[in-house]
Amino acid sequence: MCGIVGCILKNNEKAAPVLLDCIKKLEYRGYDSVGIATVSDKINIKKDAGQINKVNLELDLADMPGNYGIAHVRWATHGDPNKANSHPQVDNTGKIAVVHNGIIENYEVIKKELESQGHVFKSDTDTEVIPHLIEKYMDQGMDLEHALIETIGTIHGAYAIAVISLDEPNKILATRKDSPLIVGVGEDQYFVASDSPAILEYTRNIIYPERDEIVILEPEGVTIKDKQGNILEKEIEVIEWTPKMAQKEGYDYFMIKEINEQATAVKNTLTEKENIEKIVEDLDDINRICFVACGTSYHASLTGKYLIESLAGIPVDVILASEFKYSTNTLNEKTLVIFISQSGETADTLKALDIANKTSKTLGIVNVAGSSVTRRANYVIHTQAGPEIGVAATKTYLGQLTAIYMLAGLLAKNNTLMEELDRVPEFIEELLLDTNSIKEMATRYKDNNDFYFIGRGYSYPIALEGALKLKEITYIHAEGYAAGELKHGPLALIDIGVPVVVVLPPGEDHRKTMSNLEEVKSRGARVIAIGASDDAMLISKSDDAFTINPDVTDIISPLVYIIPLQMLAYYIAIERELDPDKPKNLAKCVTVE
């Protein structure tokens, strides 16, 4: 789970400053090390472990000669974060340099074979076998293009690769399999990158190469070929995101900016209604739905299960993408399999999608236009959240939920729900005006070691997502539970002073959940309640309460009640002097299994 960039500039401008600017915009994909390689009379490399600003302060990454090069920001999978394991990785001669996102599954076998042939390795990475293989094949008389084709025929796993060679100047080659890669076509400048925010400042004209297609960047332009050497005609798509959308715009962190953009994310995603109506018209023969997702998207899927089963009466399963292969024998032509992914590039999700396409109808709910999910699924709903840079998902979660709500409402022909959805942006904007009470809570709870979140029905996925947000960015142990499960084990964990967040909107489950609140309260828990502003009983029974417009009904509460929990996690991270945009050990797009 790394970020790669390559660029070639036509007018002999220095590439290093552009590469540095681009790779900074991909730091959400990994931040344990960074490196840049450019070409002059030799391959110049500067790299080291650490976040980009730290390494740049020490090495001045922009001060490198050459009008083309490659860059990398790393999230370690093989080998500790250190200088030797940082990318770019080179061959024995120092004439070939490679950056790579993904995992080479058979690298150990390849490495042993190459070592037996005299190759000397200097890192613990799986990536290093790639430049050594290219060196081997070029020594056999192949040009760079054919050496790269031979290399990707040898390696197994997921990859997006960019490579440069001194023997073939003014050229960058790139290819991909199961890891994201885009091509940017600018005016006298051409790019490859892992994601569009890297290059929005320079171009919004994007090409999406498919698996094992070979991308060739030269000063004169871009050529894309298949593995047989045939030149392919590829459509250039204009991405609608602007450079400004991928910037902080005065906020301290991307996460709080993106929390504040959630009303807009919902409004924009509601414009997908006509597209969803067409999809629903074409799904009249399905008798089962299966959601496949990971992390936050999994919690959105759980909400979808409650909605579709209760409103439309269609049986729904929710399966973690990494566990999907154990359920494949249950699929048939009347099953709709829905894949939810912010990036559209999640490795587990893509593998599951390829399996499901063999038997069932597939639908992708995705935030990134042109991503792999959008190109492989039968139907696509785009969540119109705009670029999300913070690792912890916020506005894309609301976009996913909005898409799911529309799908459920249209499947069930429930006009009341569709009307309620139109008011959600108003409810979000209203509660975002009150941040002081959440900030004050954060100061009181920042030193706790454990948190528990409980809710029933539609509130259960809210509890799960609230706990995930807290653990992701504050490193506090947090668990979400169905409130009715307290007596089946979790109650043993409740002790004096332990914070328990109770998600308690108005509705038919209110009375039972109030009883659960009393249960934890009687055992000494400090209760943080999220409920309606006219709920006097809840306010009186809680140690802290964040209240929300009582017009927010139980059924739409997941779209609104999650926001104070996002803010609580954010402000506790700030109180603990942590960077909420870059939680340790995590990256935005999980492109390895």
C-alpha cells in the first residue's frame, strides 16, 4: 500500500520539484519512507525512512538534475522502514530504478535464483527482485519494454510498477496488475501515478490502463501497448475534481475538513437517484443481495442489510471481502453482489468481484471514477464525495450510506424514506455548528484506555463505526457492541470510570436501549449519550450528552448520528497530540491482501 509517481517534462525543466509536489499529495497512501530518482548522466537517487517533510528537510529532494524521474512513498510490507528498504530500488549496475506498489508473492524463490546467478541484493524488500529481473533480461539482449514484459510474466502478485533505465533515456515505463495506476496527459508533461490527487495540479486528463498493459511515457507523448506490442487506443477521461478540492483550505487537518464537507457529500450523492432508478429497473429478478466490503465500508453494508431486509424484504448477507471466497458456492444468477470501496482499488474486494462476476450480477458503490471496480462491475453508483485524503473515512462513508439508502428506498418503493433523505444535509449542517461540547468531552476522555460503544438496530453499525474511528486515529482500545449483547460477555468489561458511548435515537428501540444505559451506569460507567435534544431522560441519565434534532428519525440516524462520533475521535486525537490524517500502521487504500 504505497504511492508511486513518474513524470517526464518536455522542456528540460527539472522533474524533481514536480515529483516532490506529486508524492506529497500521495502521502496518505503511506508515510514510513520516501524516495525520488531522476536521470541526468546517471540515475540520481535520494531516499530515506520517515515522513516526507522530515526527509526533505534533511535531503532537499527537489534539488536533483534531470527532466524525468520516478518517486515513491512507502507503507512497509516487506522489510523494516529504513533507507535500504526505501524505494526506488535498483539493479546491480545502478542503471535501472523501480518504484512499486503491491506485493510480489514469489519474490523469495526469484531472489534465491538470481543470487545463484551472481545478483547481490541490498534490501529486504520484495520489490528489489523487479530491477534485477529487468537487468537479467536486458543482459540477454532485450530492450526495456520486452524485459519488463518478461518480468511481469515471472512475478506473481499485485503490482503497479514504474521503471527507468540509463540505457534507454527519456523514457518511463509502467504497468499494473491489481494495484491502481493512472496516466496523466498534460501539456508538454506526462505522468503515471497511483491516484489522481497527485497530479491534479498539472492535468485532469486521465487514462486508466488495464492489467498488464504497458505504458510508455516519452517527451513526445504517451503510448500504451498490450503485452503483444500492439498499440492501444485509450480514451482520455477528464476528472471533475479540482486541485483545490484536494487541499486543506485553511483547516488544520484533512479529516476535520472532510467531516465538514459531509452535507455536501450527501447532497451530491443524492444526484445519483436517476442512475439508481435505472439500475433497480434492471434488477427485477433478484431474490438475494450480498454486500462485500472491508472496514468502514463493511459498516455501511450492515446498515444496508437492516434497510433492505426491513423495507424491501429481500434477504441480505454482509461478508468481509477477505472472507468472501468461503461463500462463493452460495451465489447464483439471482444474487446481486454489491461491492463497496472508497478507492475502487481494494485488493480483497477486487478479487471477490472477479469471482462474483462469473455467476451473479454485480454492483459497485465507489468514490473514484475510472477505478478498477467501476470498470469490472455490471452496474456502478458513484458516491459524489470528492477526494478524501484523511486515512480515516468520513465523508466517503456518508456518500456510501446515501447511495445505499437510495437503493433501499427505490427497491422498496418507499417514497417517505426518499423524502427524509432530502433533509439529511440540513440536519448535518445544523449539528456541525456545535463543536464546543465535543471538544470539551475530548479533554475529559483523552486519557482513557478503553471505550465501548453500544446501539440497537440501525444504531448498531453506528456504534461499530464510532469505535473504529476512535481506535484508528487515537490508538485507544475501542469496541462496538449490539446493546442487547451486553449480558452475553461485554458487561464483564464495564467498570468504574470506563466510558460507554450509547447511541440512542428516538424510535421503537429507545426503551430497551435506555435499560442498557442503566445497566452500564449501575456498574460505574461514564455514559456518553448521543440522542435527541428533547430526550430529557437520556440527558439526565448521562454523564455527557451530544444532542441532535429530534426530527432525525431512527431510520435515517446512521447518516447523522455518526458525525459527533467522528468529531469525538478527531478531537481526542488532537488532545493526544496525534496526527489524525496519518494514523500509524494504516494507509488509505489497501491494495495488498
